[in-house]
Amino acid sequence: MSAVATSSVKRDLGLVAWQVRYEQRAYWRNRGRGIFTFVFPLMFLVIFASLNKGAHISSRGGIAYDAFFVPGILAYGVIATTFVNMAISTAILRDQGVLKRMQGTPLPRWAYVAARIGSTVIIVLSMTAVTVALGVVAYGVHLRASTLPGLIATLVLGTAAFTALGIGITRFIPNAEAAPVVVNLVILPLTFISSIWFPPTGMPKALIEIAKIFPIRALADGLEYAFDPRTLGSGLNGQDLRTLAIWTAVGVFLMIRFLRQPQGEVR
């Protein structure tokens, strides 16, 4: 690699690092965004886990309720931090003309996307650490070292899938005001049929099968598998990881289409 190319790479990486710091400051200074994507999942965990402390779920083989709900809340937190946060904030930046003006700056488009993803990963890691710590300390959830590979792989693919989908779906959002409505219309029904909030006891079989197509169910089941004390081996669930990988590819495709279209257009 030539000296010029090396210098260019170092410059771009420096821009990525600077943009990551900016994204972090913007996220934590926006109290509404932080409360919705970071505090709400923890609040739901405290409420539901406290109400069902000591309960077991017969339809899941007698698994403790906490072992079911902690990974479910973790899945919701990942989705809120990635998909919800990305879709709404990107729609706002597009409508404000920030994305269009950024094309005239030294920051390459790939570097901007990398910085936003990097910032999201930091938030997901923070939220995961707090959620797992709360589950272990307050509700007796056990996370074994042997299933950490499954937990990490599921979190990585889940973060990648929902981050890309969050940016990609922006091309279908007409304006920033409509972003929360569109996002919630997509997310809320799927979270309910994906058994994040409660076991699928009594749910129509058709809805259970539909939920298996989408990444929310795959993320929740993959995390639950890693937390389940009966799981043997590394905690890797091949079916859930394949589903997340497919949706990651779909998200990347939509994200590229969004980034290539003239900013300000909606399709």
C-alpha cells in the first residue's frame, strides 16, 4: 500500500472515530431517545420480573419465568436501540437536510454509516451489560460461560440485522413526523406474536408460524437458548442464526438502496 493510500485510510478512520464520539454525545444528550431505547426495557424488566418472581412456564418445559423474560427484554432493548433509534433518527436527519449536506463534507458515506453502526454497538453493549447484571443480581438468572458463544453470536447478528433494517426502512418513511408511527406499526405487532412479552400459550398456530419468519422471534429465541440452564454446548442455535443472517442481508440491501437514492426522496 502506498504512503498516500495509507494516509487516506488513517484519515478516514480518524473521521469515523470522531463521528462515533459525536453520535454518542448526541444520543446521550437526547433524553427522550435515551429513555425510550435504554430506560424503558429495564423498567419493563423490573416490573414484569417482579410480578412473576418464582414463577415457571409449563409450556416451555418448566423453565423459570426470569430465564424467559430477561432474554426477551434484552431482545426488545436491542431492537429499540438499533431499529427504532436508527429509523427515527435517520428520518429526522434526512428531513433536516443533514444527510444531503454531508455529501459535500470530507466524511465519506461509508465512514458515516460505520460510525453510526459503531455508536449503536456501544449502546447495545452497555444495555446488554446492565440488563444481564440486573437479571443475575436481582432475579437469579444464570448465564454460563459455556453458552457465551451463542449469546455473543446472536447479539452480533441481531444488532447487524436491525441496524441495517432501521436505516433501510427510512426510504419508505414519508417524513420525520411519520417515523414513530411507521416504526411502531412494524415493531409492536411483531413483538407480541414473537413471544417477547409472554409465552405463546394459547396463541393461534398460524401466528406462531408467521412469527418464525421474522428476525424478532429469532433474536428472542436465540437469546433465550443461551440463557436456558438446560442448554448443552455453546448455546448456538443454528436455525435462529440463519434467520438473523438472512434478515441482515435484506437489511444491508435496503440500506444500500436508501443511501444511493438522492437524499430527500422517499420510495
